[in-house]
Amino acid sequence: MKIDRTRKGDGPLVSGLTAAGFRVDDGIYPALLMTPQRADLWEPPAFEDLDAAALASVLAMRPEFLLLGTGATLRQPPRALVRALDAQGLGIEAMDSRAAARAWGVLRDEGRQIAAAFYPL
């Protein structure tokens, strides 16, 4: 899938999805952590084990909220993660990873200071 980008926001953007993962700039990432400044390869824990420690590198920027791509289908984030983020004053928006990749570009075009974690498709 190619994501139509008529306007390029600042920082890394997901420009397409392939069988191997998310295309960002010149790289393909099976799983991905993103901030407005960078995109990093991520080796995520099992979904049910996802916690704030696994997201520490992107949460350190104190984003408005975390955009969580949950893989091929929408799954609800672990309650313990939601509680931990809430205790830090951070929200979480979960959606399947394809939708999250599209939402990232829209939110960055709006200048939103968000962080993202995308599980593999």
C-alpha cells in the first residue's frame, strides 16, 4: 500500500506499507517507534506484555499522546499500560497499524507533538 502524501510534514513520515513493514524515508521497518524527530526499529514485546518501559525512548519526549498501532487488527492496549500512561498525564490512541500509519502523517501535518509505536502487520 502506498500512502498518498500531497504535503510533507516535518520529520519522519510513513510513505508506504509493504509485506516487510513500514517504509520511512529510505528504510523498511517491521515494527517502529516514532517521534517528530526520528524513526527507530523496534523489537516489541508480546502485545499483552507491552508496558511503559518498552516505550521509554519515545515517551521521554513527553508527547501529547501515544499513537499505538496494534498490528493487523485493532486490539485494546493492556490496562496496566493505559494506567501507567494516565499516571504520567499521557493519553493513548490505539488503532490497527495501517490506520495508525495514515493517522501519523495527518497528525504531524497538523504539527502535533506525538509519539508512535507500530506493531508489525
